Amino acid sequence: MINKDMKTIKTIYSPLFLTDYSTVDCENPDRIEFIHSKIKDVAEFIEPEACTLSDLALCHSESLIKTVARNKEVFDTAILAAGGAMMAAETALREPAFALVRPPGHHAGHDFNGGFCFFNNMAIAIKNLLSHDTIESALIVDIDLHYGNGTYDIVRSDPRITFRNIDARSREGFFRDLDEALSDGSSYDILGCSVGFDTYVRDWGGLLYGEDYHRVGSSLMTANRRLFCVLEGGYYIADLGTNAQFLLMGILKACS
């Protein structure tokens, strides 16, 4: 049962996500720091644990894992991010959760990665629940500006997982597609949302206003009470924290 008096959302976070590992300039620690500082009033922060090699193997080839492991800073941060997503998914069985993690993951496939992603946080989180028979079905909705090609690559052959990517070119189209993607959301055992804030009007996508993420959060929570969100993109740092706050407040509103 969801607590209707919820005032905060369990948010998986670690200061280690501020590690300035080697990656592109736009995917920097400031993204996490700005969100963390802005959502303090609506978040209850929980430290994650790193995932294991066995967890990674649920989604990734041995060769990919070994390739990422060559860079210890990247590897250590990436397995903590995947572990954070796993914790968020497990928490969502009781109440909604947000994985404030980096690096992002939705461009990491079974045997490839790219787009600033190393391991697929969302796919690992879902596959972990399925591997323990904790759930029987899952819906993943990706609202990032860019197609979640890695997630699709990993889950496409698994009939227990439905993957829906929002690929709109207008604000109206975004919400039309989101409503359609969530129309049967309650029929799944869990809903995972890959959240990218790069659809923001001042970010690369130029689609959504800050307040729109409140509507997104409310729509997600209304669709399925077992909800967890995992951070993907979002690079207009000045407003990134505010947009994340809107999302969480929308989730909280739908809980009441």
C-alpha cells in the first residue's frame, strides 16, 4: 500500500556520483549536484550499494564488462549507479523511488555502449527483479530526448518486459504519446521510467516547460503505483534541479 501522507520520495544517491571521471564535458558532476541541492525538501536520500558482476551479466556481455573495468573510476561509479537503480526498483514495490545516479545507462546495450552510458541501469534493475521472481512483468517508459537504444537491445527478446520510447517533436505530441504509453500501465507489476530532462525548452530538445515535469510525474504515478524513475539525460544545468523537483512533486501529488 502507498502511504497517502508521503511528503518525501526515497531517492537513491551517493556523493560518489560526483566523481569527475573521464567522459564528455556535458555529462558532468554538476548535473547531480544541482539536482541534489534542489530536491532536498522532497527527497529522503538513501545510499546505494554497488551491483555485482552477476548483476551486470544479467544484461551485458563479459567482453563489455571487462572493457568498462579497464577504467577503475568509471567502473566503480557505474556499478554504484546500477546498484542504485536496483535499489530504486526494489523500493518501488513498497513506494515510489527516484535513482539520482550517474553515469546514465539507456544507451548501453548487451555488447555495446555509448552516449555517455556504460552499463544499463534501468535494464539491470528490471532484470534483477525478474531473476528473483519478485515480479512477472514490467513496463519501461523512456522519456529522454534520445532513443533508449541500449535498453531496447537488452529487453526486446524478453516477453516479460515492454519497452516504450517517447519520440515526440512537439509538446502536445509528447503528452499524447506519454498518455498512450501509460494507458495500460496498471496491468504491469512495476513501471520504470528512464527520465531525461533534455526535452526541456532550454535544453537540446526544446519541448517541455519546467512545470510539465510535474504533469509527467503525476501521470507516471497515476498509471502504476509501483513506480521508480532513473535519471538519464538533462544538460541545462541551471534549471535541472528545478525540473527534477517538479517531477518528484508531481509523483507526490498523485500519491495523495
